Amino acid sequence: MSQEFDLELMSNEVGFTLDILMELAGQAIANTVFKLDTNKSIKNILVLCGPGNNGGDGIVAARHLKMLGYNSEIVLFREIKQPFFLRLIQTCKYNNIQIHNGIEDFSFYNKYDLLVDSLLGFSFVPPLREPFTQAIHAYKTTKTPILSVDIPSGWDVEQGNTLDLFTPQYLISLTLPKLGTFFGRKICTIKTIREIWIYNSSIQWY
């Protein structure tokens, strides 16, 4: 259903393009972090980005987080070659956002006040593969809170956490919530069903 809705948004009738949707998604993520940060305790944010559209949302979010005054940094786990994503990275470099190419020691996560998980999206099909396996398994042991984008990385879009991976503290659902996120223990889910386009997020427990 999520893919169908995305196609509807990008149809000739509606008129959105991928870059517009990604910009809106990234801004919604950053605004959500700002709303969650009620006591202003979040300073340093690490955004972990995969090679797909979910990772693109994270790259855009890092730029918006920087504009909101946070020290946002990006981790890339694969070389980016597509011109579209290279332009996104260039906008981050222009805004002095530090970009890391992979992680060797995952205790690195503990340096930050928040991790934004945008490694794998709803099209993920098991099993986990490198270079993402260690990064995702390390989520389970970090003390740093995690905000997952759209669906926690490695979760099945319909069946949920079938691989017994991490459970994030927060999850922002873009356009439509994913069925698999209703399985397992409670997550603070920030819903952005259609309202993403006006940045009106509400927090509900499931």
C-alpha cells in the first residue's frame, strides 16, 4: 500500500516528484526530532544512511537538523554514485555536515544523543547483508536512543521484527504506517499519515 501511495503522489494528477517528497520527508524527520527534544538535551545526532530512498530521507534530514541548530553527522555505508544522491550529499557538505564512510568500532554510537536509523526501508528482504549487518546488530546494545525512519531497519514490512533485531525508541511513519510496526513491544510512533505534507505530527502509543 505504501508503494501504491507513493506512486499516487508522483502521478501526473498529483504532481509530486521524488526530490520534493524526499525534501518533505527529511524536513518532517527534523521537525519531529525538534518536537521530541522538549528539554533541549539533544545536541549531537548521527544519521545512518543506506543507499535507497530511505537513506536519501536521512541525508535530507541531516541538513534540516543542522539548520535547526543540531550538530548532525552522516554515516554512509556504500559509495554513492547516482547524481541525484551526490547532489544531496553536496548540499550537506556545503552546510559543513561531517560525513563518515562506514564505521569500524560501533561503540562510536555512544558519542551521540540520538541515532537516526535510515539504513533500510520497507522494501528490505531478508537476510541482512553487509555492510549493514553489524551496524544494525549494534543498535541493540547502544545506550543512545534511536529514531527509525518509516520502518526499523531489518524489520519485515508486514510481519515486523522477525529477525529479533533492535526496537527503536521512536519511529516516524512516512505517508502510511507499516503493518509490521504494530507487532512487538511498544514504540513511540510519530504518525505522519498524509499530514507529512503539512508537518503536523502527532505522537501515539501502540
